[in-house]
Amino acid sequence: MSRSLRPPRFSGFTLVELLVVIAIIGTLVGLLLPAVQSAREAGRRNSCMNNVKQLMLAYHSYHDAFRRVPRVWHGRGHWNIDWPNYVSSKRGSVFWELMPFNENAALFDRARGDIYWDAGEGWNTYNRPCYSQIPGFQCPSDTRARVHGNRPSGQSWALTNYAINFQAAGRPEFVNTDGDEAAGGSCSGAFINPDPAKTNFTPQIDVGRRFTDGTSKTIVFGEKYRTCHSGAQQTNPWGHVASVVRLTPIFAYGNPQGTVSYTECGGRNDNNVGPASKPQRASNPLTGTDQNAWNSNTCSGMRTQAFHTGSMMAGFADGSARAIRDDIDGDTWWAMCTPNQGDSPGAF
């Protein structure tokens, strides 16, 4: 039997069909990418919230151990006072004081409790603990800044995305006629004095007496960008010297009434206090080379920032961590910053 000869048939896509498939895939990818990015940011946001929770756990562990709230800064504010005869005095920032309570005890012990001392090399410039990168002090959502400013790792103060409320961890009521120094003292006297009675950074008070407005209503920690300025070496170092206030990891730096922003010792009047001090919705870092020239209306090192799609992670004195939106009512925000003014914040 003879078989008829037919031309072979090839299965496949026509050009039109191929283009349709490519278009469908492109559409699906376009729909999927925002969802992936949103999921990634949700993960980063959760990580940042967990960092705040860990800070609050360390905060309360410190309080349980010493029966006082952690302080903005303790001890002398300059590393080279009385050099070379200066003896370690166990000084440092609030983040340094919390080290033994947040899995960083080895670093704290190695430095004898002094933020500028390296057990192996003494005062060696590049081995001070304050140059150490601490992962729990950084929020992964802040992808625009290096962890050590614009210097190589370990050659400058390491940065953090967190800051403590000066109203809760300082002595905002302890002022002289200049507005924000230790009474009768110079700038240096206010910040380098190891005597807690002579500095506005070391309140000797417990949680119960400090937070008379309620621990669930007062913010202790808030978020900041690590740096506000593309040309700056640093903006928010976790362990910078206390005598340069604009580089100290604090916010709400001013009087409790919210009417005076303190500016002595390198501080800035960038709406530090009052209703206008609520978290900023800062975007890209400012350009230029002058770290003193940041714009208070865009990104200020004296303010907190809401960089999680308009919200800021905050730790409250009761140990909780919650998100604060940048469109919060200003009076409500300031009521949450002040621990003992007799005010009560509204809904947020």
C-alpha cells in the first residue's frame, strides 16, 4: 500500500503568539514586582520594630539593675580631657549603657565600660568601641546611607537609626539663663562633668517618678535616618561625644513646655520641641559638603524621621513598640514626648 506523501507539520508559536505571551509575562511581572517590594519592606519594617522592642527590653533590664532610667550620656563628654593622665571613668551614650543588656556585654567588658577605651590598644584611634557597627542599632529600611557615614568601616563613629527622647533620658528642666546648660557652667562644664548633679544629661530618677503621665503614653526611643546629608561624615552616631549635641542620638532637645529648642554645645534650632517637632517625612539625603547645613524642613539631625512610608517606629516606656505616623496631631506628639507635664495624648 502506498502512503501519501504530505509535507511535515511543525508545532510551535507564530510570531504574533510569541509577542502575546511576552506581553502577558511582562504584565504579570509588572503586577508582581510591587507586591515583592511591598513584602520586602514589610520584612524590613518588622526587623526595625523588633530592634525597638529589643532596645526597650534592655531599657527595662537596665532599670531593674540600677533603679534609674538610662541616661543620654554619663561621665565626661570629651575623650581627651586631662590627656595623657586621664583614667577611664566608665562614660558613654545611652546605647553604650545598654550594651550589657542587649547581647553586647563582651564589647562593654572589653572596654572596661568606657566607650573610648580599647583593652588591647588603649586610646588607639581606630579601635574605640564607638566605631563598632552594631546590627541591632540599624534599620534595614534605611538603604541610602553607609553605616559609618562616608568613611570606611571602623574609621569613624558607627551610625544608628535610633535616638532617645531627651525629655525622658535627660534633665530638660535643668537650665540657666542661656537656656540649656548646667546652671552656672560653660558648655564644657555642662557636658564633661562626671557629677550627675552638674549636667543636664544624667537624670537620677526611676521609671515611676519620671513617667507620671503614664508609661504607655510616653515615647522613649524613636527612629532617625543615619545621616541627613550626603556630604556629612556622620549625623546620628550611636556613641558620639556628648559635647556635640547635633551628633548625639537624641530628639526632643529643649524645654518641657515645648517652647524653646536648646542650641548650646553644637545643637540646632530645627523645631526640636513642641507640636512642630513631630516626625519628618524625609526623602533623599541633602547634597553638599557642609554637615551643618542640613535643612530643618527636610531632614534634621535634631528630629526623628518617618521613613517607613510615612511612619516611625517608637518604643514606649511600658516596653511596647508602636508605629507613629508623620501626620499625627502635633499636640498629641508632644504630649507623648513629655513624661511628666500632666498632659494626655489623643488617639494616634
